[in-house]
Amino acid sequence: MPRSDGSWAARYAGEAVRVVSLLPSATEIVAELDCLELLVGRSEECDWPAAVRNLPVVSRARVDTASLSSREVDDVVREAVSGGRSLYAVDEGVLDELRPDLVLTQDLCAVCAVASGELCALDVPTLSVDPRTLEEIAVSVERVGEALGVAERGRDRAARIRDEIEAVRGATRGLARPRVFVAEWVDPPYAPGHWIPELVDVAGGENVLGTAGEHSLPVDWDAVRAAQPDLLVLAPCGYASERAAREPFPTDVAPRVVAVDANAYYARPAPRVVEGARQLAHLMHPAEVADPGVPGIELTPAVSAARIPVYARGTRRTAIRPRS
């Protein structure tokens, strides 16, 4: 299967390149590089920026997770992965009609998008974007920029990501570091992996459970309690803050609980993870880091309501009693 490299852009130099993105984060990167005019198709999950929603859909999830509980979603995913079945369907007819010169996809997570191996039979040039760390997110921006023939633009945007991350780190350096558990899935709970533990560190917290650069892993709430987090962040992959706020969690895990928009600012390895870092930093250090204004809902267990401060614009305080 051909992969994009430095020679790919040269191969299509001077031509109108046609790109299909089957990965939401890659679609966001294309937009950040001001190359949306090259996109001719997308996955069903590619929803930002809003303009891409008008593009033909090339791949869809085989299961409508919107109608399932989180526990049911986890069961379906486990069954499919253990049986070697893909969670996504590629519409080969639409892909053939679009005649892409390049398809952007991934091999990092079977749950997140179509893997490049699933396109082998179609003989379509692919670029697999598989970052596991914050630095690799920046590198992926450079790689996509190079593939699209805007290498300098890609390097500039990647440099900005690095600078913005370091600015958040600098703002929280030397401060007390609250213990934080970021739940990448809530029912059952999953400890964070890949770049999420790094976001906590950059934001001035101490990540509990989970390892940077590694896959997220299932845990239980007893293990989370034993880790004694000061802050529980509900960040289920693919969920906005409103859906995350409806997830069941025990009331006695942490004195502070916040539901965030993981779909936009945490789970996708794209430039907007910087806003996730800023939000985490503001939640832990509101006097030192301004509220970035991204969606968040503070959930207030009745047993500890008096201990939870009121935050400003982006994180809305609400008295929601979680289920035990």
C-alpha cells in the first residue's frame, strides 16, 4: 500500500489534488493549513469546521452509538475488536467516484476511524496519521502539510502548537499540582493514555493512572478512589460535555468533578488540544490561567458542594447529582 512521503507532493505538483479524510483530526489539520478546498470527501465523524459537513460521506460507523448507553457501546466495541471485525464501513462506490489522490486515515485506534489496512484492496494512496504524544501531534501537522504541498505552512502551524503548549506549561510551573483522573470512558472507567496524561502535566496537575504515549486502559472505580484524585474530569472519547455530564459516576471518587468536550478538545490529536490544556490549567489554577471559554460542565456532588469553587465563562456550574 503506497504511503505519502516527501515525494508524494512532488508527484502531484501543479495539479489539483483531491483529498479524502477518514479521520476527524486529519480533517481539522487540513482546515488549519487552509487547504479545505482540497477535500472532496470525509468520514461521518468529520464535523469540524462546519463547512466539511457538506462533503460526501465515504465512511460510517457500523453501529449507531447515539442510541446506546456507554456500557452498551463498550460491549459492542469489545465484541467487534475481539472478533476482528471493523467498526466502520467504507462506501467503495463513493470513494471510486471521488477519485482521490490521497486518503488521510490512521492505524492508532480500531475504535476511532478506518485503518489504512482496510483500504489495501482499493489501491488508494494513504497517509496514516498516528500521533501518540503532543510532540507527535505537532509532527503530524508537519507531515500533512508536506503531503498537501504546503510544507512551510505545516511547519509554522506545528511551531505554534509547541509554543502554545509551552506557554501553558510556563504559566503553571512551580504551582501546587492537584491530582487528576481523566476518564477517557466512564462506564466502565478507562484511565487516560496517549497525549492526555501530558495535557494534565502541562496544565500543572499530577495525572493519576494511565501512562503518556500508551493506550488507555480499563480500570475500576475502586482503583480511582485509591489514587485519591482531587479532580475527576469526565472526558469520554467522542462525547461533548452535555453527553459526558449524563454519564454515571460515583459521588465519592473526587471532591471536584467536571465534564468536558472531549470530542473537540481532548480526544482528537489536532491543534485544538491546546484549548484542552488551557481548560485543565484554568480548572486547577484559575488565578494564573484565564478561562479559554470552551465548553465544560461542573458537576457538584451534594456531599461536597461547598468545596467546589465557581468558575467563569467556559465551565458552567450546575448542581447535578451523579448516580452512585
